[in-house]
Amino acid sequence: MKAVKNKLVAALQISILYAFALVLDQAAEACKLPIPGSIIGMALLFALLRTGAIKLRWIEAGARWLIAEMLLFFIPATAGIVQFKHLLLSNGLSLLLVIVVSTFVVMLTAGMLVDRIGKRKEQAAG
């Protein structure tokens, strides 16, 4: 019974996150902002979490599930690239270079951020 309750809570939290994304996407579109609503939503959600206006426990289970299943969200994009064979043949090396460099930059940035957070936690604990 507890497992069912946890799944229902996660589903509700995912619905809340999705509604949040939809509302901000519509707002960004209505205001003709050059930034996607999803990016604005992440920044706003981060700010609301930092200020305590939204408690982490209100969205944590749903967010954990979404992160755990993130790979599934890339399958349609990966399958869709088959439609652009001509683009891959003409610009494949350039695209590969961009992918490798951007992946490296993301990994480096994430590593530095985790290192920084770890040092802060050590200082706070010690």
C-alpha cells in the first residue's frame, strides 16, 4: 500500500512540475520573450526553493523519478535524427565536434560545481 501511495505522490508532483512548465511556457510565449519558458521555469523554481516558498519535499519524489528516467526523453530526438541524413553527411564532423566540446564543457562545469558544493558542506560540517 505504501508503494502505491509513493507512486501517486510522485505522479501528483510530476503533474505539478508539468503544470508549472506549461504556465511559464505560455507566459514566455505571450510576452514574446527570447528565452524558453522551461528555462525561466527552472530559474523561478530554483529561486522559490532557495527562498523556501516551495519546499523540496513537495516536488522531490516526482523530480527524482524524472531524473532517473531522463534517458527516455532523448529517444524521440535520437530517432528523429534519421530524417536528416543529408545534414549528417554534409556537416557531420562539425556536429560531432560541437557535441564533443559541449559535452566536455558540461561535464567540467558539473564537476566543478559538485566539487564546490562538497567543499562548502565540509566547511559547514567541520
